[in-house]
Amino acid sequence: MNRKTKPLFFLFVIVSIAEIVLISTGNETLRILTKPFIIPFLAGIYHLNAITPSRKNYKDPVLLGLFFSWIGDILLQHDIYFIPGLISFLTAHIFYIFFFASTQSANTSFFKLRPVMLIAVIAYLIELMHLLWPHLGGMKIPVLLYGITISTMLSAAFWQYQKLDNTTALYLIIGAGFFVASDSILALNKFKTQFDSAGIYIMSTYILAQLFIVLGAIRYRNIPQE
């Protein structure tokens, strides 16, 4: 991470901490001053560290994933926009899948996944749907499609383990894992059983998810590919 982005990273940390504090105190009104700024700061960090003149901003899947995440953040501040918010995050996950699928390395094997990793992801999806299904009502199909998408995103992140260097792969896997955790907590809290501090867990894991994906993507963009 270059020096120019240190102020942005500082602001990202401050606004993220403020967001968690506001959630813990139940101050939903002031969250309009924190939540909408988390992703823009991360996008700025990514842009300054990973975008080159030869790469078009509007074609970069990580920036597009961040953009649709930002839209989703804004929409999900209002319950009436839950479906559009869900669609926004679904789109963000698809762009992250595109990014994971586009990474290149000396390893020429295509989508080489260890069977145990894929089995674990499938088992997660089945168990999540088992817990949610009786409570979804008319949301069964949308939630199932979303679950399949985030499971695909996590599988694509696991693929990076034998595709990229270990540190870069670890960042991306951690990011994808936190994203799945955040979405799972949100779904369980919304559709099954509401529980105390759910908002803190949802946003904490979400912020960490986006941070690790951005750090992994920056590292990938800046390591010469063989």
C-alpha cells in the first residue's frame, strides 16, 4: 500500500469503528454519516494501489463489486428496499467471482479445487438452507439463488489457494469467508431468529470481508505474473 493511501486507510478505520459504535448504541440516524462511506474509502484505496492507465476503471471487477456493495449498503438501510439491496449484493458477488476466475498464475490447471473444500462449501449451503427454508415464505427462491451465488464465490476464493502465492490467496479466502459469514448471520437474524448484537456481527464481518478482498486484490495486481 503506497503512502498516498494512508490518509484514506485512516479514514476507513475511523468510519468503520464509528459505524460499529453507532450500531452498539442503537443510533440508526447517525449511521447515514458512517455506513455509506466505508466502501468509497476502500474503493479509493484499491484505485490508488491497483489501477493502471492500461486498465479501464469501469471494467475492473473488484471496483464493480465494491460499487454494487455500496449501492447495497445504501438500500439496506431501509427495510422496504431489501429486495433491491439483495440484488445489488448478488451482483457484487458475481463480479467478485469474475475477479477470482480471471486471476492467472504459472499453474495452468483450471479451477483446481481440493474436493474437501468444495464438499465443505456444499455442506454449508445445504445446512444454511435447511435452517432457513421453513421461515422464508415467498423468499425461498431468491434466498436459494443468493446462497448458491455466495457459495460459488467462496469456492472460487478457495481456488486461489493453489493458483496464487499463499499470502494473496489467504487474503482472498479470508475475505470471502467473512463475506459468507456476514450474509449468513444477516439471513438467520432476518428470517429465523433475531438475536442481540446481530448488527455488530454482521457489519464487523462485512467490513473485514471487503478489506481482505481489497488487500488481496491489490497484492495480486502488484505482483508480476509469470
